[in-house]
Amino acid sequence: MRVRAALAGLVAVPALVTLAACSVPNSGSSSADSASAASASASASETAESTSAPVTLGPGIPAETAVAPAVPRDQMPTVKGAFGEKPTITVPSTPPPDTLQRVVLSKGDGPVTAAGDWLQVNYLGQVWGGKVFDNSFDRGQVFTLQVGGSEKMVVDGWDVGLQGVTVGSRVLLSFPPQDGYGSDGKAPDIGGNDTLIFVVDVVKVFPSDAGGDPDAAVQTTPSGVPTVTGDLGAEPKISIPSGLAEPTETKVTVLAKGSGAPVQAGDVVIQYVATSWDGSQTEKSWPDPSGTDATAGDGPRSFPISADSAFAPLIGIPIGSRVLMTMAADSTSGLPALAWVMDLIVQQDVSTTTSSSAAASGEGAPTESAQPTS
């Protein structure tokens, strides 16, 4: 049994309610024939209507999920408020566009987001012609999500519209039901015919090759454990010394201690390498730019962590740390004895909090029932 298949049962889909879980498969084009994204720039505190020629900003993706060429600016909502402030949206009297639209209200100077990146954002969601259904500003808590990953986390309007944006930008998104929650909508506030509007502040990005803190404090490694090599912040290598006995229980060794907050029960974004004890099988989340490594992934994964999960020993370890975890074989699942090296990237959510996002997930906006599930 390959490690990749065996790990599927351990690293399940995140516990939070995702936007993808609330959406339906695309049944038609949301952007006509355009495979390029387009948007118009506007002031962060715009009040006057203006038009702007389209500029290519988005990812090169299939037409049915692409950001469409920009409609005239006076046919899009206007937004008051600067980056970091709770926005106020004014909707024009014209009908909503029937395509996925993106307007960069204020452009940041950070890196450009790409498929596979994890983002931290603030957002406000409103129905076109209707009310605000969710926002993160009132909660004072950013929402963490992945765009363009192999395990889709959010509706197309977010998954596509938040690629190709510089960090530090405030972005206006407008999209029809087929790029949102489909004909079923999302009760109680989003109907099957509703066009959705989001103002999203892109606060931070963790790229697909993100590791732990490169300045984490290296710890003394005890004897009798697998050997780990590689620079902090970069992909590590694991080797199992000849004759080293298989583990009989799960054990965690902190190789380098980060300076972030302690891991809590919930979902944690982790970059990892895992290998079977005999070294014959390997699985990793680290991407391979060359595309030749069959064991490579497409970037960090979200691990559901609870007091009764296989990853419970990670609770309390600071974010930014690099840890070695050894696990005993499990005859029931067929999982062999494993050695993991995990970089703890960011706490995605905390299980004790209530839903925080309906925009991404859909209780109005991103929520885990009320939590951002974009």
C-alpha cells in the first residue's frame, strides 16, 4: 500500500464547512470565451462612478471559470473604506453582470497570489440588491483559505478571483450563482438567483513552497530517532538509520521551535514529508517545480487536529516550528510505521470558535456554520 493512499484516512478534508461544499459544479461559462482575467482599478474610498479599460490580472484558466473582461465601471458597485476598514458597498441600479468580475480597489505591493497559495484575508459579503450576509471585520479575525489547490476549498468566485492579486490589495468581486452556490443558494440569506458581491482584503500569503520559520530556534535532537537534514524553511530529508526499531507509539520531537502562538485544536496548515520506516515509500506536500517527482504534492495541507486525533501531540507546539513525528504501524488501516517531518505554517481555525465565514463557506458568507468557509 502506498503511503499516499494510506495517509488519506489520517489527513482528511478539513473539518470546516468549505465554500466548495456549498457550491455546485459549474454547468456553464461564467466568462464567455475569456481565459484571461480583467479588472479595473479604483480608489480605496471611491464614491464617483468611472470607467476603466480592462487590464489583465488573473490566472490563465479555463473559460468557464475565468475572470471575465471588465464591464463598464458604472455597472459595478462602488465601495467606501480603505484597506483594513469595514467597507460599505453601494449597488448600482443596473442589472448585475452575468460573469465573474473583479475590480482592484487599491493595489498592494506584496507578492502576487497563485494557484496553491494559502491566503489570509478579511472580507465582507453582500447580495446584489440585498443585505450584507457576513463579514470578518466585525469578528476581528482573518479567514485562511487555499486558492487553486487540488482540494477545492471555496466557490469558483473566490477560487478564481483571488488568484493573480498582489498581497495588500483590496479587491471587489461580483459573480453570478454558477460561480457561487448555484441554483440552490445558501439559506437563509442567499437565493438561487442571487449575484454575490465581496470586498476582500488580501492580508498575507503563504506560497505553495512555504516552510516553517527559517529563524526557528534549533533544539537538541535526542538519539534513537530518524535523521533529518535540510535548511529550516526549505524541504527536509528523512533517513531511517539501519536497525532503528520501529516506534510502538506516536512521539513528537521539536527539531526547531518557532515563535508563533501554540497550536490549538482545529485545522492547521502544515508542510510535510512522510516516509515509511523501511524507506520504501514517501509522500510529501512540498511541490516539485520540475514536475518529475511523483511523491511531491502541490503545497501545504490543512490537518484537522483534535485531542483524540493522530496529530494530538502537535497541540501546544508553536506555529513556525519544525517537528519530527514517529507513528507506530496500524494493522487495522494498513498504515505502516511512519516518520514525518512537519513545518507548522499557520493555524487555519480553532475548533472551539463558532463559524466565522459565510462568504467562503456560505452561512451568508464564509462560515463553518457561521465560520468563514470560503
